Amino acid sequence: MSVKRILIFDSGVGGLSVYEQIVKLNPCISCHYLFDNAYFPYGELPRTKLVERLTQLLADFMSQHPVDLVVIACNSASTVALEALRLHFSIPIVGVVPAIKPATRITTNNVIGLLATPATIERIYTRQLINEFAAGKTVLRIGSTELVKLAEDKLIGKPVALKDFKAVLAPWLSELASDQKIEGKEQLQPDTLVLGCTHFPLIKAEIAACFTRPIKLVDSGEAIALRVKQLLEVEQHNPSEGVAEIKINQAFYTQHFSDQQHLSALCHSFSDYGFQQVNFCGL
């Protein structure tokens, strides 16, 4: 049987949290991981520019590295470009969306916190998810790019301070019970957090450590991994031309790093995740 090859891409390293879940359910795949650092972070790109960039990037990359399936490991990019990319390419493309639906099943106080990038928080698609699956629930929202940077720092071994996480999460860290009131206003506190950015599972321990009360953290990684498994089983009899029989995981970046220590630390981190090579692709 041919080794199935997939491409996971993000503007940074957040997609490694998705990769980690995918390989648990699909241990025999080979994986290309493409981090488009030339356009980091995707959430700050205008919609049209992002769709154009991703369409061209994937076309150029897959002309050199054929794959059987693509995972958009970025919530911001998925909510903007998923449908356009599916129309453009013939292979399966899996997107990532905030795990609102599973969060509604496990909350006990019916207050959910959505932690994502500002772009994802503001998307119409995100509001539609909340309206469809969280009717009758309270969904609080924090949009943060600071947490994305902290996750990137952690992955390359830079020290991260808990106070920086608490500064972002401050609105949800009150010790007041949700049925207490100050100045006539209910102080709602979530018991379940949706990690609506693929970077955030990389800092799950730090996020949880900010809370002195029990908190449940939910992300889309496991659901994405299951979907990949289902699609690869369907595609099993139609492998891509040129797919290698040897399982090799390679990472690629799109812009040279001015800081070689940063690149060296990234290479070490990717090695820890099971990647044999980290290469510049210049796309």
C-alpha cells in the first residue's frame, strides 16, 4: 500500500498542534508542513489578498510536492479561504473551525469562552457557528494576537511568563461566582474555553494555569484528525503520482530568517515532532 502524503500549512507553527493529533490517528502518513512566515500572521491579511496568496502558494508548492490531502491549519484562513480553495483544487481540503459545537456539550454553567485571534472573532462565519450551535448559551470572546506570539516563543524555547497570559485572560479570571452581581451586572465566567486558534493548544498548560477554578479546554484537533482519516480511507485506491513508499516528514518555510538562532531553534522543535528536514522553499 502506498504511503499517503498530506500537506499541513499555516503562517506559523500553530499547525503543529493539528499535526500532533493527525499522526495519532494516521500513523502511517508522510507529512509536509508548510509555514508561510513571509505572510505571518494570516489573520492580519485582507480577505482578497489571503485567498490569492493561499491559492498561488498551494498551486506552486503542490506542483513540486504532490499530496493526497491538504489541511488548512489556521482558523482565520479556513473561515476565509476554505470554499475558494476547494473550488480551485481537486484533492480533499480540510479546514479548521472553532470547536463551538463540542463545547456546548460539556459546559455545565452554559457560559463558554471563545479564545481566538481578532480576525476569527470578527468573522461572520464564527457568528454563524455560535448562532447555530450555541443558542441558549452565553459565548464570551477574547481576540488575541499576543497569545499567538507567546506560542511561537514557547516552541523555540524562549521563556514565557504566566503574567503575560493572565493579562490577556483577565476578563475571565475573576473569582466571583457567575450568580453574583456587581453594580447590578452579572459577572459571567466561562467553565469551558474554545481554543479557536491552532497556536493555542501549544500553550494549553499555560492557559489552564491562569485559572484557580476548574476549566475545560476544547480545540478542533481531534475532529480534524478523524476527518483526515476518513478522507484518506476513501482515497486509498487513488494514490497521488510520485508518492513515496517511505514515510518522511518535511517542513518548509517561505522567507529566510534573519535570526539564525531562531531558525536553529525551530529546526530542533520540528525534529522533536518527528520531522527529518526543515527547508527553505521561497514561494
